[in-house]
Amino acid sequence: MKTARVKLASRRRRVLSIAGLDPSGGAGSLADLGVIQDLGEQPQAIISALTVQSSAQLVRSQPVPPLMLAQQLGQLRGADAPDAVKIGALGHPQTASVIASWLQLRPIPAVWDPVQLASSGGALNAVGALEQACTQLLHQIDLVCPNHAELELLLRTTGRRDAADLARAYGTAVLVTGGDQRDADVHNCLFVAGGVHHWSWPRRTGRFRGTGCTLSSAIAVALARGLDLLNAVAAGQDYTQRAIAAAQVHSPGLYLLNRVGE
């Protein structure tokens, strides 16, 4: 019995990334998997969209058929069942419904980074994907992490007034990130049923790629470890800030986040 307890305590948590494949590795599933592995847990991946892109531009995004995604999710059971899931770009409009149906059968912590555009500005999701996500998926997840531009799209799609209204209406926490703003300090606000929590820190100069992927993946890892939502968000933000501090210049004005470990 003592040996069994030691093995259980040392088991790496399995954290699933459902996201687009960015061949450059700066964002999407490859960035997610790097964070999960860097934090010492077991990464799993399902690709929601194949992209033709570099760090400079998105040329094309091709959604993976929802049936293929559903079949892949169906295999993640038993010893392969994930402990948490991070969701990124959805690709196909029906992907949200597939994930929502799966979460009903396997209620694990779920974090959604509602990314709509690549860093270069190209659309990652097919028309209707966001609408389906708001209808089918939003009420199923624990946390959605929009920046201000993505929040505006969510509010417009759902007809809610603000982030607090969105959190109340859908029963999910909303972490509004300030990386896309121009204030001297970055302000992040977490809206939950019990109120709002604020964080801020000095803004670093430069354009950083993959911050949303890094943050949402790190939070998913913390939730997989059993942290409550508030502490998981704090841990994810701390990891992301350390990654930003360690980032290196990739091309003029563009920084790529380095993985920084525990």
C-alpha cells in the first residue's frame, strides 16, 4: 500500500491541448505542449486546425473535421484520460459542440483561450465558430481568458453587457487580460460569481508572441494539480510573467517566450 501511494503521488498529470498547429512553434498547440512539459506534467494534444503560417503571417487555416476530433477525444479514456484541458482555436464551427459533449461525459477542469486571430492578424476559425462556442461550450468550462479585443467579440456574440455579466450569465469565470492594451501597467481582472480580483505589473516593451497560449496552458496545469481557480490563475500569471522576462528577440520588435520551468 505504501508503494502504491508513492506511485500515485508522483504520477504526472495529463493536460490536453486542443488547439491549432502553428508550424513556427511560437503559438498554438506546440506552445501549449512546451509549457505543459516545462511545468513537469504530461502533455496531450488534439489539433483543431492546420495552418500555413510563420511568425510574420498567417497564409491559411484549415479546420480538422469534427468527426476526427470526436474520435480522438473518444480514445482519451482509462489510463489516457486527461486531468485538465486547455482549448484554443476551434477551427470548425462544430468543434465546440464536440468538445462540449465530451466534457459532459468527462467533467474535468477546462480553460478556453478564445483566440480568433493569429498574431499577424489572419483568422484562425471558420465563420460561425465563435457563435457555436458561446452557445455550446462557454457554460461548460471553468475559465475563459480573453484579451480586451476578444472580450468585445464575446460580448457582441452573447449580448452581455460586460465581463461580470458574462460570468454571471454563463456560470464561468472570466479572466480579462491586458496584454493588448497600451497602459504603462498591464491589468488583469478575474470575474467570478463572488466578485472580481485584480492584478497589475509594469508593461514590458516589445511585441510578445504566444502569451495567451502560455497563460491558459499554465492555468490548466495548475487546475490539473488540484489548485482552486484563484490560485491557479495566480500561478499561471506568475509563470507567464517569468516567461516574458526570459523572452528573446526573434525578429525586430517580436519576442518569443522561453519556457522557464518551475
